[in-house]
Amino acid sequence: MYDVASEHSAALTVLLLLLPIWLAVRWLPRYQAASLLTRWAAWLMLATGLLHLALIPTHLPAEALTALLFLIDGLGFLVLSVAAFFTRWWRPVAGFWLSATILAYLLWVIAGWETPDQVGIACKLIELMALGLVMRLKVHSRHTWPRRAWRAVALPLMTSLTTISVFAGGLAHPDALHAHAGAVLQPVNFQATPEQTHAAQQLLAETRAALAPYQDPAVAIAAGYQRGSQSDADSLEHWSNKANAGVILDPARPQDLVYLRTPHGLVLTGAMFQMPRIGQWGPDPGGPLTQWHQHEGICFSPFGLEFAFATPFWTCPLGSISVTTPPMLHVWIVANPAGQFAADFDPRAARQLQKGASS
Amino acid sequence: MTERLEIASVLLKIQGTLFLIAGLTALPFGIVEPSMRLEGLMTILLAVALYVLSRGVRRNRRWAMRSTKIVELLSLLGSILLAILPIGAVRGPVPLLTNILLPAAVILLIGLRKRKDAQVGVGAVTAA
């Protein structure tokens, strides 16, 4: 669900600067005299500061305010990472600066001004670690129990707030490349050209014609399709044909057939085409009409073949594994209000088909 | 020496919270997916265990150190194995930080503490 935004990925290379900086400062007496907690906090603040500064050029043309805030934030972190070795006042200021940065990001995400991506989320994780370390730097004179209790719960609370807010923001404001939770869409042009509309219709017609014999599941079995996992949570079933694994968008040889379970047997609803490798987008003759999607950060449970969403920090429940699927394109041969090439089959259409089959 | 444990304790607390959220997130899926219910609850229990370990590590408890190493080693090995498989389990900086670097850092911090202890011990014997 959370990929690395293309305009953010270059910023990650700035972290390579940390190595020469470390080689330069590790011999300095001030650095050697500092506590390990201080050093770790300083490095983490330096890392997030550099990342913020590296994000400025890509944000400046369209989001000047965000770029200005990145500049202030990045410089603040750089100053604090140096001040940690020379001053006494840096600790409360760093606590405030880190908290304010995290909360500001959450505000931006919830308001929909920023789409959460992996670079932003990684920055928050680094800042949470730095905040935790800054909070652990002891102030011996003030060890009253409310302070100790606050020190124990503040970090988990902040981490929870961050995770939940990024989750909520991402789901409430999906951008053009996130059609639904857990899926990343192929980048395409916004409006289909007449040629693309024609090509999409042709693909639908060819798929409908090719799939006609498979209305009978016995024919699908004879052709090499095997029934996939079945879940009570989803009445759609994917039947896969391993012999078609390397085929690319051939209506006569789709990788999967998608059947709907109804009280009176299986109803063929469409086909699913899948590319051989993760990140390899397929040909989209219909442009935005035939947009491929790739499921990322899905927690797959081998016990009962069930799914859940990974958290923004890419953690799954115990026993589940995080998986990313190669890009896929569905072609629905029955009416789907979500679209004939939509990533999902509309539940209302499924219910109607089930009613129709039972009546 | 105790500062290493202090840092490890902070990392464990963050890791515990991440697991807590993962467990809570799985519970709504558990309404229709029975195994997610169990996995969610197990994950919440793991999160509680990590909080307890975080406290134990900070207080330099031997049992906490040993248990943390086992948990983190299993977590790290599992993540590396999944990263090698072509299933896209570790894609991008966030899973790398959360699933590989975080447990590796905790193992190193606790492991280095022991090595430093041993060095101090050898130094003391030589001096004597």
C-alpha cells in the first residue's frame, strides 16, 4: 500500500553522507566524550534532517510551503545534532522539535496535503527512535512518579498515534496511484484517447469470446486450470493455470479465471492477467481504462489462506507474512459497476448474481 | 554499558508498539477470517512480552537479555528468509528498518554489551 514515491526515492541517497561524516567526527574529543544515548540521538536527528533537506528540490515547484517547512525542519535537526555535543539545552528542544515534526506530518497526512509514502514513514520511525532516546536521557532531580509513568507510556502512545494516523490518512485520501487499500496502480494518463477506448473494448470483447467455454468449470479443469484457495470472507474464487505463467495479456490464455460462488454453483465473472515479476507493469492498450495494479504490504496467513493489511510500518500479525504480488489486470465479463477492468468486483453485483442464480 | 541496554530497551518498546498495532489491525479481519483472530491475539501477546522484555533489559536482567536475543534472532532470520524469497516481503526502506535493522540493532546492542563485559573482565584479571 505504501510505496516509495518516485520524487522521494532520490532523497534516500543522501543517507550515504552519514558514513563520511562519521569517519570525520569519530576522532573528535567532544564526540568521544558524549554518552552513547546522545550519540545515537544525534545520528538519528542528523539522518532525518538530511532527508528533509534532500526532499526540498522535488517539493519546491508545486508545494512551496511544504518545502519551506522541510528547510526549517531539516536545519533545526542539523543544529540539534551538533548542539547535542556542545550544549546542555539541546535535550528539551530536541524533544519538542521531534514531537512537533511528527505531529505536523500526521496533520498533513490526515488533512490530505501529503500522501504517506515509505520515505515519509521511515523518517517518522527514525524520529520516534530519536524521541525515545531523548526521553531516556536522565534528569536525576525530577524522578516523581507521574514523570516516570509518562516516560513509560509516552513513546508507545506517540508510536500508536503515528501508525493509526498514517493508516487513516492513507485510506481516507488515496492518491491517483492508490485505488484501494493495499493496491498500487500503474501510472497512466488521466483521460483515455478514442484509440485507447476502442482498444479496451476490443480486449473486453476478445476476453469474453475466449472465456465462453469456461462457463463450465469442467472445461476449465480440462484446460489445466486448478481451483485456488477458498475463503468464507470472499465468494470469488481464482482458478490458476500454471502453464500460462509467462504469457503476457493474451485473452485466450489468462493466468486466472475468476468464478463467483453462488447457491447454484460457480458463475464465471472474468479473467485475471498477471505479469511474471513484481514491479513489471503490463501493456495497457486502454491507457487509464486498463490500468494494472499491484498488491503491496498484504499480510498473508498460510493458516486458512487469509489476508489482512500490513501496518504503515510494514508489520504483520504473528504467523502472517508480508507479500507483494506481481501486477495484475482483471477483465470482468459480467456487468461490474466498478468498471469492466476495475481491481475489485463490486459486492452489489456479486449479490445480484447470487440472487439471480438462486431465483 | 547500561546505555546500550537503555537504547535496546527503547527499540524494544517501539517494536512492541508496532506489533501491538499489527495485532489490533488483524482483529477486524478476524470477524470473517478465523485464523486472523488467533494471529491477532498472539501478536498482542507478543507485544506485551516485548514491553516486559524492554523493562527487563533496561534493568539488566539475565532472563530478559536471553529471551530478547532469541526473539530478535528468530525475527531477524525469518525476515531475511522472507527477503530472499521472491514474494516482495521486504520492499523499500520501511520494512528494511522495521524487520531487519531494528532486530539486528537490538541483537548487536545486547551482544556488544556482553563482549564489553568480557573485555572488562579480562582487563581486570590482567591488571591484577
